[in-house]
Amino acid sequence: MGRILGLDFGTRRVGAALSDPSGWIASPLEVYERQATDRDAEHYRRLIEDEQIDRIVVGLPLHTSGREGESAILAREFGAWLGEVTGRTVSYHDERYTSHEADDAMRATGMKAKDRRARRDMLAAQIMLQAYLDAGSPTTETSAAPLDDPVDEGDS
């Protein structure tokens, strides 16, 4: 079994975590600052090859109600694009509260706010990927309720 890449999608930054080859443990990997589409594609192709990644899991930011909003739509579009440019299977996994969990964990160590901001996305990716691994690495997509009405966007 190859490694699994977990991504915490953002429009400016993407946090990444990587599983060990056995698929038991997730470790933080990087925070990638997004650039032009061709540069992003090259970055992920190189990462896939260098780290011998078999599949990718993109965190799906669902609302507390379980519904998908605009952020989830963007994450799914990113995942579809990433699957096309890398040739890897992309799954999605619920990432609700991972950024809060990451902040809480770093705050508990006494890390300063500036340092937390720089690491939050990759730690959130690690938390999401570890949850995915703990769930048995399901090969099916995260199911979610239909897209919220625009007036409900503040529920995230």
C-alpha cells in the first residue's frame, strides 16, 4: 500500500499531511502557498512522485448541520482538478473543526499566535487525515446534505 496525501484546502494556502506507508499514522507535511495553476499542478505532481502517493484525501468543510456550502464546492472542484493533473484517486473526508483542534493543540503547547498561523493548515490536514485513517480509509466519498441556501452560509 502506498501513502495517502491529506489536504486541507484553502483558496490561498493548502495544508498537507502524509500517511506512513502502512496507512496507520498521519504526519504534517507542508503548507503550500497557491500560485498559478500550472505551478500548482507541477508542485503536486512532484509531491506525488517524491512521496510515492497512491491516493489523495481532500478535507470537505461541511457546515455544522452537515450541509455543504460554497467552501465545500470549492474543495470538491480543487479535488477534481487535482485528480486530473495527478492521475490519482481523490476522496473527500469531513474536516469540520480541524482548524479549531489544531489551534487548541498548538495553544496548549504555548505556541505564539504568529507561529500557530504558519502551521495551522498542515496540522489541520494531519488531524483530518488521521480521522480518515482511523475510519478505515474509506474509498467512498463523504456524504453530505445538499447545498445550503445562501442565507445559511454563516453556519460554518
